[in-house]
Amino acid sequence: MHELSITEHIVATVLPIAEKAGAKRILEIRMKIGALSGVIPSCVQTYLDLITPGTIAEGVRLISEEIPVTLHCRSCGKDAAARRGLYLCPHCGSDRITVTGGHEYYIEDLKVE
């Protein structure tokens, strides 16, 4: 259910930006969403549909792209993308890794009219 507060924050962020730019309507919100962020795009879209009626974001479509999990190996010092569900260094096989990406999510762009 944390998607509701995330969606409220997204709407609170994009509305003033679009209005200041003179947009009549927000058509798309493009986001990057980390594989480990816990943010489910379909839930965000559902909440967008519920909380935007009566605003210039009514009917907005969420377009999301997944940010992969990235790792830093403390054994060999290399960085790499993780294989889904496998958190070992793909270079040396070590489990001495630090997750360096995949928790984040952010608004990348808006499509307005």
C-alpha cells in the first residue's frame, strides 16, 4: 500500500511543474523504477486513476522502465549488473558484494499537451 503515498508524491511533484509550463493536460509520466524498490507500476497506475480526476493529470498514463540491480564486488573490485535473484559477482563468483543500484525510483519525463 506504500504506492498510494508514492503516487500522491508523484502527483504533487508533477502538477506544479506542468502548470508552470502552461500545460493543459499531462498525458504521460515516465519513470525509472528500481527492481528492488518495491514500487509496483500497475499499483501506481491504479492510484493515479483514483486520485487525478478533476486535475490536469486526469487520465495520465504511467510509462515505467526498470532499473536493474547493480553490484560492486569487494573481492575483485568490479561493478556489474546482477543476474535476477543471484547476488554473486559475475566476474569472480564472490558473494562479497554490495548492492549499488536498483532501490531507486524517479520521474524521468512528462508528456503534456
